[in-house]
Amino acid sequence: MSDTQALDTTSTTGPLPVPLDDVTNDSVSVSAEVTAESTRQESEPEGMGARSPLDPTSEAGGVPTEVDQETTSLAAPQGETPDVADSESDGESDGESERSQSPEEGDEGGTRKKSRVRQLEREGEVAADFLETLLDIADLDGDIDVDVDGDRAAIAIVDSEEGRVPRRLVGTDGKVLEALQELTRLAVQVETGERSRLMLDIAGHRAERRSALVRLAELSIAEVKSSGEKVSLEPMSAFERKVVHDEVSASGLVSESEGVDPHRHIVILPS
């Protein structure tokens, strides 16, 4: 009975006693951890903010984590610590700006212009061959001049040493000339596969007509400005209307084409 009572008294008065060896081992383990942590803190550079596993706030006050670094970057003043994404965007924008001003693009534009000139020269050569063959078949005199005028090939049949170009190739009001021009354009298109806008002149007819149209446009412009009323001109071809439109535009007035061919004409309006 005495052994049983002694056991019961121990169980009701508190927990079972811990062996002395276990307490000693735990104390040594904690002491070792503290010593190792102190040694690590002393070895870290100043300002790094040593962290202690026993301090729940040491993580926020110590070295920033990846999330802390991202937050700091976003909160940094503009110009001091730019975000990585902004830096990449700026670099890409600068690249676009450099490409828009690069000499290569200027060279490319010059190359396209030269290519266009060569195309127009090719049109002139084809047109000259066609017209020479036509003159030979008809047994007519005349030389062929080829040039580039703006964005058009310019072909002219002029007087030669053998004789003058027959004026019947011009026709009344240049109608035969217009027909030959359309035939020549078709011949060029068949050869090159491209629609042509070449201009054909025979015996200087268009040059003389251009001078006359400029004088007519100047007189009509003066009349519109003085009277304040619109003026209608005689029916003209597309070439003639363009000459007048250019003169009216240069004077600061406005002109319109009305009607249908062959009665299409120009009306100059007051400002």
C-alpha cells in the first residue's frame, strides 16, 4: 500500500520530473544557436540590418525581400531609380526615333526616286521606238526627243534635217496629236505592263499652246478679280485644263471643270 500511495501523490502534485541530462542538452543547444547568431551579425557589414530569429520585426527592418525591393522601386522619385520596364520602353522609343531619322531610310527614298526615273526613261525609249516605226511606215520625216518632265515621260516629234514634221499629225485643235498620244501610251503599256501617263508633243504644238493658255488664264483671272463674278472658258483637253488650273491656283483663286468631253471646260470662281 505504501508504494501505491507514493505513486498517486506524485501524479497529483505535478508533471513528472524532467531528467537532468535533457535539461543540460537543451541549454547547450540554445546557447550554441545564440552564439552562432551573434557571430553572424558581427560578420555582416554595417547597415545591412541584422536579423534575429527571435525578433518578428527584424525582417522588415533588415535586408528588403524581393517584394520590398519591387515596392521601393515603384515608390522611388522619377528620374532617380527608374523601373526596369520604363527603361526598356524608353530604349525602344529611342530606337524608333533613330530609325525614323536614319540615313538608310533617306537612301531608300533616293533609291525609289532613281528607280522611278529609270522607269520613265524606259517608257520614253519604248515610245520612241513605236513612233519611229510609225513614221517609217508612213514615210514621214521627224526626229524623236525623249525627256522626263516631273512624273511623266515627255516625247516630242520635232523637225529633222531631212524635213519638217507634217502638221497634219497635230490636226485641228490637236485632235490627231491626242489620238497619237493615246496610241503611244497603249504601246508602252503593252511592252512594260504598266499604265503610262507620258506626254507627246509634235512640232512644238503643246509648247505654243501652253504659252497661249497661260496668257488666257492671266486675263481671265484679272477679269474675275475685278468683277467679282465667275468666268467660264472654252472647252479644252485634259492637258490644257491642267495648265489653266495651275495658273489659277497660283493666283489664289479657285477653278473647277464642268461638263463632259468634248465639251468639258473650266470655270474660274472669285475668292
